[in-house]
Amino acid sequence: MFLNTEPKTAVIAAASGSKSLATQPADTMAAGPNAMKWVKSVCRYCGTGCGVMLGVEGGKLVALRGDKEHPTTKGLVCAKSLFLPKVVHSPNRLTTPMIRKDGKLVNASWDEAMTLICDKFAASIQKHGPQSVAFYGSGQAMTEESYLANRLFKGGIGSNHVEGNPRLCMASAVGGYVSTFGKDEPMGCYDDIDHADVFFLIGSNTAECHPVIFDRILARQKTKSGVKVIAIDPRRSPVGRHTDLYLQPKPGYDLAVFHAMANVIVHEGMIDQAFIDRNVQFKIVKDGKPVKVGFEGYKKFLDDFTPEKAEAICGVPAGDIVTAARMFGAGRTMSFWTMGLNQRTTGVWANNLVHNLHLISGQIGKPGATSFSLTGQPNACGGVRDTGTLSHLLPYGRSVTQPEHRAAMEKLWGAKPGTIPAQPGLHTIAMFDALAEDKIQAILILTTNPGHSLPNVNKYRDAMGKPRRNKPFVAVLDIFHTRTTELADVVLPAAMWAEKTGVFGMSERRYQLHPKVTDAPGQARSDFDILLDFAAGLEDRGVVPKGYINGRFKNTDEIWDEIRQASMGTPYDFMGITRERLRQERGLRWPCPTPTHTGTARRYVKGDDPMLDGDDSLKDGETKFYAAPEQRAIVWLRPVKGPAEPPDAEYPFVMTTGRVLEHWHTGTMTMQAPELRRAYKECYVEINPQDARKMSVQSGDKIRITSRRGVAQMKARVIAATQPGMVFVPMHWEDDPALINRVTINAFDPGSKQPEYKICAVKLAKA
Ligand SMILES: Nc1nc2c(c(=O)[nH]1)N[C@H]1C(S)=C(S)[C@@H](COP(=O)(O)OP(=O)(O)OC[C@H]3O[C@@H](n4cnc5c(=O)[nH]c(N)nc54)[C@H](O)[C@@H]3O)O[C@H]1N2
Ligand SMILES: Nc1nc2c(c(=O)[nH]1)N[C@H]1C(S)=C(S)[C@@H](COP(=O)(O)OP(=O)(O)OC[C@H]3O[C@@H](n4cnc5c(=O)[nH]c(N)nc54)[C@H](O)[C@@H]3O)O[C@H]1N2
Ligand code: SF4
Ligand SMILES: [Mo]
């Protein structure tokens, strides 16, 4: 499924189209003017952040292989990445700007397209104020791009309507880390995998979505006897082939399992009392306010969640819950989770409850014991969460609601004091709702495809594209035509990944540079350069102060110094991650405050985290949650609540949506590689054999899926993966009638505002 790539493997040759590569080791190719050169970079796709080597020949990207010298991914890569050269040099790339005229997109010059965008934004700001314009970005944009857009919109225009797809992906994990530990981002690292005895995989199809991490887990399973893998997912994903215990709760009710595991851990003496006494506090929300309850209060709360009571709520056998808790408590445990936990109306609570298990058992801050949210996109962490490119945040742990945080950023940015609004801007769903109501009048969308990926997408496709008087102006930057570019007023062709230089920050806080190794096709330009021109255009039109951005940074290298400065003195401090070091080294993990610091493997741990240097109250290896209130992490007593739209008589099935190994999100990139496209002929819906029998459905039959919001249609795949009463549909197919987000729900977590893609009620019919 995934490959430890030797430079000789046939798979690389197939991916690259290079004949010589199949037979020759990399180092023997360095002869002649057009010889293949290998350049260190980072994979374009997921938050695992694999180190890769790019084979460049005659100015073209012709091959990709794993980077064996990479300290944490060690030469491993998965199938998707091997075909990146085909994506980059696809003949379908966008190469010219386009403008909508008489309802049709027609080619235009850069000058014409940029003038139109700047005119539209400036007119909207002048007529309706800064709150009438918005930016919608991505965890796949480079750090420098997201930072620049955030700087421009919040500090230049004065609009906090700055969002990005990490809201759909990581917001609940952010909410969980911030509410439990006081600051965002995991404290552990991939090295922990080599020390763990137990892996708890929660709502994470790690085998298909973070294959290289999964491979490292399997390697640990092979090399150390007694290592256990537990998974919890209502659907049996390919992870199940390698687990010791697989819990399948009713969709949306796994919170009961976490509480019941805590109950067993407490009652069977698997707690770490000394750790709790030093590092933990217990809180519950009463009348909208957090109240301290003490360990005794927590124990009493857990009485409602005995394994038997939990079984009644979530359907997982009590005995399995006990077994899971005992496994969890017995060794060093690493929890990994992804969208099964985050994409829920109870996403933040579910995150809190996973942290609880680690805090009461002291399974945190030790090699092999940590609570680790896996990031989806390659730069959701470094680019969006850390730079604060979301509507309520400012860079490096700052918030728009804190006057001193706004003042600090206004000073660094050279913005007029008072420019950054004190109110959070609109979160993603609210932003697209406002677009539907024509309250946002102009939006810039970059490196994301919301016309395909937003939930309840019918509504938001209309918001962006339905012709009407005063229809908001929509500008989209992409590398291919998509379900969003088809709705846009202006489309700009962007340079991608290997065509530009920038920083990606992945799950374990490692910042890595990917260099430009080839030119963008046609007239395509980097998003960074496009944003610079956009800023200059707004300065010329008087809606952003002159010189606020124009003339300050020529390229992404130049803005990096300001980005480092923005981190200085915060718990993220990476003043030591200089551009030179990024070019030389295989990335560095923050905090990394000085140019000689080697980066931080484990945060909050004395002797490792530089933030605790000089704290004499601690011995080496001891933990202090210095970012949390009173420097104690919070164990939250959260109620168990089901999904927003449980199944009922009219819509009796639960639908969940997700991913497959070979494809990336909306498919724009992976569908370019015939090898990947061939993995699946078309979209499908997984149906449990029991349900299929009742409906007389066989694999291959066409199924119509209807929700309260919309309809989609695809072929049945009868398989005992989902439980009876539940179906699963991958999100990657863009063509109707398979576009599954016409069916999904836009209900969101009240804290994180992350939508509940994982659960909605549907009915099925044979089409
Ligand atoms: N091949 C591939 N890899 C990717 C991506 C891709 O598109 N393709 N995308 C990347 C991105 S951005 C992301 S966010 C990640 C996503 O990575 P994952 O979250 O691992 O993938 P998904 O398939 O979205 O969902 C995982 C599982 O959540 C389960 N789930 C549904 N409801 C519940 C529930 O109530 N409780 C629990 N515990 N689980 C539930 C589903 O059954 C599903 O198997 O993958 C990243 N990696
Ligand atoms: N039903 C359902 N829907 C989901 C989810 C789910 O689990 N189920 N998951 C959600 C999650 S977790 C995520 S992260 C989102 C992802 O949703 P999207 O971000 O909308 O999906 P992508 O296909 O990754 O979109 C990236 C776009 O950027 C373009 N692109 C690539 N490189 C560049 C570049 O350098 N510059 C520019 N300008 N464009 C570029 C690509 O062609 C593509 O159109 O989907 C969400 N939607
Ligand atoms: S696991 Fe993720 S980062 Fe690594 S090669 Fe695969 S897609 Fe790329
Ligand atoms: Mo994601």
C-alpha cells in the first residue's frame, strides 16, 4: 500500500516517466548539463509532512522519492506523492487569467484581471466598509502566503473576515488543545511512535490518510512484542486489519466510550495521582461559566458512565470498553485522531475527553505517551493555525479580542493603531452564509475548492455563482478548473508547490522548506506574488495605507524574517528557524528560539522545551503546562450529546463521508494521474450487507441518496465496513450526480464552528 522507496523502484519510473531512473541509483546520474538533480523538499499532500527528494531534469520535475535522511519520515512516502510530477506538468493546468463576460469565462490579461479585482474590492470597501470583503484560504497555501493575506486583510483593510479550510478540518482540535492546555498544537512528536506500547486511533483512517505514520505504527508493532493497537470508528476502515481491538460506537456517541474508559482507569487504579496533583485541574461548565470541581467531583461525574451505562448509550460492549481502558492504562499510550473526532458538532468536547484520558493516567509528556491530533493538510498547522489566519486569531497564539495582541501586531505590521477590529470575523459557514445574503460583497478564494468541499454545498454554490442583482464578486486562484472556478467572476492561474519556494509546518511542529525547482506553466504566477499585486492595487486605490505592504517584501524569503519576529517571545518562538537553516536542515520543530537551538521534541517538558529553561521548580523530564490557567491542564466534565441530525423514520440512515488512499479531497490533483484515477472507476457508497439484503441491493446497483438538503447518486458497494444503518461515501468525485456535499449538513460545533461532515440523516433508494 505504501512504499519504502528505493531510487530503483519501478513505481518511481512509472510515476516520473523517466526511463533512466528505473535502473540507476540516484547518485550516478550527476553527469552532463541536463542530468537529473535530486533536491530536498516536502510532500505536497498530507500533514504527515514526509521529506521527499525531487528529481529535476532539464528544468522539469520528473521524479519523486522518499528522503532517507529525513529524521522522522525516514524515506517513506505513499502512492499519491509519487505521481506529483504528473500533476505539476499536467496539460490541464490553468495558464491564463480569465474574466466572466456575458456569463462566460474568457481569457484576459493579468492587467485586466487584477484591475477588475482591485476595483471591485476597493469599491466594496468604500461603499459598504471593510466588513464587506473576505478572504478564504487554505491549509495547503504556503505559510508566507497565509501570513501575507492575514496581514493585508486584518491590519491593512481592517476586516477580520479571514478564514480557511482548516476550519473544516482542524478547528475542533485547536479548540481542544486551547481549552485543555491553553495553547494550540500537539506537544509530542513522531519519535514517540518508537517508544509507545499502545496506539489509540480515534476516528482516523490512518492506513489510508496518514499512511506513513501508520507504517511506523506497524513497524513498532512488529519490533516490540505486546504492542497494542486500538481503534474506535463506527465504520471498520482498513485500519482494522492491524488492530487488537476495534470499537464501533453508534456514530456521534463515542464521548460515552471516553468517559467510561476514564471510569475504569480511575476505579482500577491506573491514575497517576502525583501527576494529577501537580499538573491537573477539573472543571465543568455551569450556567455558561467554568467552575472548578476537584478530582472527587470528577469521580462522581464518572459514576454516570460505567461501561454498562456507556454501552446503553453508544452500543459498544461494556467488556470491550474495559479492555480498551486496561490497554490504555497499562503501557505508554499514544492517541491519534482525525476527522472522525473533529468533524462533529461535539468535536471540541470529544477532543477534551481524549486529553482527559492522558491527563488522569499521566500518559503525556513522556516518550511514547502523548495526545496527538493528526493534521490533515500539509500546512494547516504552520500556515493557518500558527499564523492565526482564521477570523478570531492573530499570529502565534494571539487573539483579535485581546487589545494587547492587536496592538502588538499593529506595531509589527506598521498598521494604524485601531485598524484590526476587536470582534472576531465570520467563521467559514457564517462567511458563506453572509455571501448567500449578499452581506459579503467581494471574496478572494485561494488554494481551496469550496464549490465542492463545503457542506450543504447547494446553498453555497448558489451564494457564489447564482446570477442576481448585487451578486457578490468572487475571485478564485487555482491551478486547475474546478467546481469553484466554474462559479467565479475572475479566475487566476496559480503556480503550485514545486514551482515556488515556501514553508510548510506539519503535525509534529516541524517547519520545512519546499524550494522552487521548476517554472509554472504559461502565465501562472505564485499566489504570493498575486497577493502582493493585489495589496499594491488596494494601496493605489486608497483603501489600504500606502506602503503598508507594497515595497516591503519582494519574495517569500524576505517576509520570513517578519514571520519569525511575530513568533518572538510567544510560546511558539522560532527566531532560530532561519531561512538558511531551513535550506540546510530537514526542518526544525518549534519552539526553537535561537539559531543554535536544535528544536523541541516534546513541549511542556523540562530539559526539552526551552520555555522551561531556568524553571528550577522542575526536575528534568517533569511537565509544566505553562500556557494553561494556573499552569494546570484542565480535565473537562463534558456531557454526552448526539449528532445534530440523528436518523429518524423519514431519513433512517446515517451517512458519513471521507477519503480513500489514492485521492486527495476534491480530486483536482490526484485525478490528473491516470494511475491513481484507475484505482476506482467511479464514486461509490458503502452499504452494509444486512441493509443491502433488506433493500435487495447488490454491488454495482445505482443508489440515490437523499437528505433534507440535496440528492446524490452513485453505485453501491456492499461491504461489511459500515455498521447496519450507516453508509459511507468518499468525497473525491466532482461530477454530478456524485457530488456528495449536496447531501451533507452544515451544522457546526458551537465552540470550534467546524461542520459535522461525519454525520447526517439520509434515505436510500435504488435509482
Ligand atoms: N488519501 C488521502 N489522505 C488524506 C487526505 C485525502 O484527501 N486523501 N486528506 C487529508 C486531510 S485534509 C484530512 S482532514 C485527513 C482526514 O483523515 P481521516 O479523518 O482519517 O479520514 P476520513 O475518511 O475523513 O475519516 C476518518 C473516519 O472517521 C470515521 N467517523 C465517522 N463518524 C465518527 C464518529 O462519530 N466517531 C469516530 N470515532 N469516528 C467517526 C469515519 O467512519 C472514517 O473512517 O486526511 C488527510 N490525508
Ligand atoms: N463531504 C466531505 N467534505 C469535506 C470533508 C469530508 O470529510 N467530507 N473534509 C473537509 C476537509 S477536512 C478539508 S481539509 C476540505 C478540503 O477541501 P478543499 O480545500 O476545497 O479541497 P482541495 O481539493 O484540497 O482543494 C485545493 C484546491 O487548491 C488547488 N491548488 C493546489 N495547489 C494550489 C496552489 O499552489 N495555489 C492555488 N491557488 N491553488 C492550488 C487545487 O487544484 C484545488 O482546487 O474538505 C472538507 N470537505
Ligand atoms: S503520507 Fe502524506 S506527506 Fe507522506 S507521502 Fe503520503 S501524502 Fe505525502
Ligand atoms: Mo482536512
